Amino acid sequence: MSQHPSLKGSSAITAKRSVLKRFERVELMKKRGQFKPGQSVIGLPKTKPEE
């Protein structure tokens, strides 16, 4: 019996994500100098991933 194409593993997914998780946004903002130590992680601005 063959497996349905929608049940393939995550290795088959190669699309770029356009949404970052909170910890990824904080790391990216630190690199860009937009995040200061002690700043709240709630209500961060939207950021585009690095290309």
C-alpha cells in the first residue's frame, strides 16, 4: 500500500517561512541593534527574515 502524498515528512517541506517565532525575532533584532537588554519581548514589531 502506498503512502498518501500529504503525509510526507518535514524533509519534503522546503518553502521559506515568512513568519518568525518570538525568539528568532529577538535574535534578529539584537543583530540589527533594535533590541535593548531589559526590553519586553511582548509587542515586538514585525520583522522580515534575513535573506
